Amino acid sequence: MIIRGGRPLKGSVVTQGAKNAALPVMASALLLRGGRLTLERVPDLRDIHTMADLLRHLGAEIAFGGGRMTIDVPDELKWETPANLVRGMRASSLVLGPLVARCGRAVLPLPGGCAIGSRPIDFHLKGLARMGAEIDLEQGSVHARTNGLSAARLYLDFPSVGATENMLMAAALTPGESVIENAAREPEISNLARALRSMGASVEGDGAGTIRVAGTRDLRSAAVEIIPDRIEASTYLLAGVMTRGEVTVTDIEPEYLQALVFKLEEAGIPPGVSDDSVSVSCAGRSWNGITLKTLPYPGFPTDLQPQIMAALCMAEGTSVIHESVFDSRYVHVAEFKRMGGKIDIQGNTVVVTGVRKLTGAEVHASDLRAGAALILMGLAAEGDTVVRGLKHVWRGYERLMEKMTSLGADIELMRDDRSED
Ligand code: EPZ
């Protein structure tokens, strides 16, 4: 992607359905036996198609178009997952809980690490083991088996999003009351809980730290709407900030963006908030440095750390960012420095000294959110920026070229046989 920077973005974009809500809800369809799950507002993204291919491999039939997806699940399912699909997307581990609960078996190649950390799934396995699954690791794959899971009191050492989702889905199909302590509280968890309730499980306490589930063996066909994507919406707001433009994101639940709104207020550029939109207006404005720490929801989201760091590269003053969720989510810092960012990494903390201007450069995206942040840097920088590694970006940002162009960005895609995507 070539970006000609320095143009203020102006206008309004509609928020896509949340990738990280749609993926677990899709996996939850596996809990049905000869049933259909209908999803509305599913974003058209690479990760969504990867998950659909995985579910088809297991035996589901899927139709997807115009944001609507139907997943028809047969009586018999396969329970071995193919390495090529699982290695391509870590969220594939979300079929583990449903398969063990439904088939009593699952084989899942251990997902590898990625650019933002080692990404183990030990919490997922511990939870399923506590419910009565036998877990073995053989040739790099998880082999799980059970003669029937039992309801259990589950505890999470860390409020892991994926582990909470796997336990929630396994418990929904397991008769009796299960409790998940120290559960993740992200809005995506509540979206999954709504899906499970509409299938006939009783789920209470989602969004708080303790979730109570009364499961049942016969979950039935259901329909569920996917919530708006808070990370996509926040990314466009920060594009408006960095280009000193005026950007509104609509069809969003402002409460999901509370941490970002507070931090922008602290930085001296308070956003405008209505009941279904958030907007920034930064023409001629400057912002001061802030201190922030990424935390599980409702704390500041780690998935927004590269994007807010990009904005703070242009603050008047110094900022301190502490990444507390992943063990190494600073791969993008080296690329930011190539564009003039003044950033000093000290362990899991980063000190950002604001500069008056960034300059265009050739940069490479290492993961989804770092790629998005590099596009923001290019939009704000003087001169041209070339961003490579866009395959990461298409995983999470629906119709990005269309949306950015509608806001006035001067960007185009170039055929480049040197980049792998
Ligand atoms: C989800 O990943 C999201 N992905 C991630 O978004 C997001 O960054 C992350 O939650 C944190 O909010 C999806 O929802 C598909 P975690 P997940 O389990 O579930 C450690 C994006 O950009 N951990 O909450 O994998 C883990 O290593 C992606 O859309 C264990 O140690 O995140 C990490 O340090 C990137 N053992 C921390 O917990 C486990 O068994 C949080 O991970 C599980 C996790």
C-alpha cells in the first residue's frame, strides 16, 4: 500500500461487526446437533473465512453473504482439525471446547507463537481437564478425550478471552451448574453468552468476573447479532486524531470505547459521544503525552496499543505505555522509529517522546494491529509511505481501502512481487 500522508481525514464510517465476537460465536455452532445457527452483521474478513473453512472441514455447511451467515451442523462431526488451517489462525483453538463437549474427542495442532507473544493455551486445557477431559500432547498436537464432561467450578489464573470462551461453550452443553471465576469481561464474551442463551443454555454474570452456566445436552437452533467492532472503530478515530481531521464512527456502542475516550480526554482532545457514535475533531489541535497500561477489559485494550502509540508519537510531551497483556507486543516500535518516532523500550514499558512531524518510509507489518498502526503513521507522515505485509491487515479490517478513501485518504495498492502477500 502506498500512502501519501499529510491530508486531514474528514467524514463518517460505519463500524463493522466485531471479528473477535464472530469467531467464537461461529465455533459455538458446533454445540448444535442437526441444528442451524444464524448470525447477523458478520464482517467479511480473512479470519472469518478461515474459521468457516475449519467448520466445513468438521462437517458443517455454511452460507455467508451480506453480513448474514447460516451454519448448519449435522448429527455427526469430525473432531480432528487440520494443521494448515489451525496454524494460520490462533482462534481455531476455539473449536476445542465445543468438540470435546459434543464429540468427547478433539485433536488440535498446538497453535504456534506469533509476532505478539508465545500465546500458549494452557488455561484452556486446564479448564477442560477440570471438567473431566483427558488431555495429552502428542507430536505437537493436543489430544483431548472424555466419556462425558462434568459441570465444575473453574478458575482462571488470568482473565483469558479465549480460555473463558472455550470453557463457556463446553459448560453450555454440560448438564449441571458450572462457574467460571476470574473470567474475561470483554463485550465479545457477552455476545457469545447471548448466543448460548438463545440456544437454550442458562448463562449469568457474563461481563462481570464470575459467570454461572447451567448447561443442557439439547441446545437448539438460534439466531444472534454480532456486536460492533470496538477495535476497528477506535482505529478510525485515531486516524482522525493523527491527521488532525474530523472523523465519526457510527453504529457503535460508545461504552465499548470508554477506555479510549478517557485517554483522549486526558490527552486534551475529548471526543464527542452520542448514543450510537463517537467522533474526534482535531483540526489545528495538539495533544499532550499520557501514561497508559494495557489491561483486560474494561481496561485499555492491548489491541489498541500500537495505534495509540502511533498517535502519541505526535503528542506534545512524553508518554509512558506499559503492555501488561502480551509478553512481547513491541515489534512495531522498530518500524515506527523508521518514520521518525522517538521511542525507548525498557522491558515491558515504552517511553514515547512526541515529535512535531513524522516522515514517510518503507515499513513492514508484523501483525494485524501493528499493520493498522503503520497505516495511521503513513496517513499522518509527510511524504509517501509504503506498507508491506498487508495480509495481516485484511484479517481484521473490512473494506479498509473503501473506508479510508471515503475519509479522504490518498492511498492505493500496488502489485509487489517482493512482498509475500
Ligand atoms: C483474544 O486473544 C483476541 N483474539 C486478541 O485479539 C486479543 O489481543 C486478546 O484476546 C486480548 O484481548 C480473539 O478474540 C480471536 P488471551 P486470546 O487468552 O484469547 C496469555 C486481534 O488483534 N494466555 O486473553 O488469545 C496470553 O499469552 C487479536 O484481533 C496464557 O498464558 O488472548 C496472553 O499473554 C490479537 N495461557 C494473555 O494470556 C492461555 O491458555 C491474554 O491472552 C491463554 C492465554
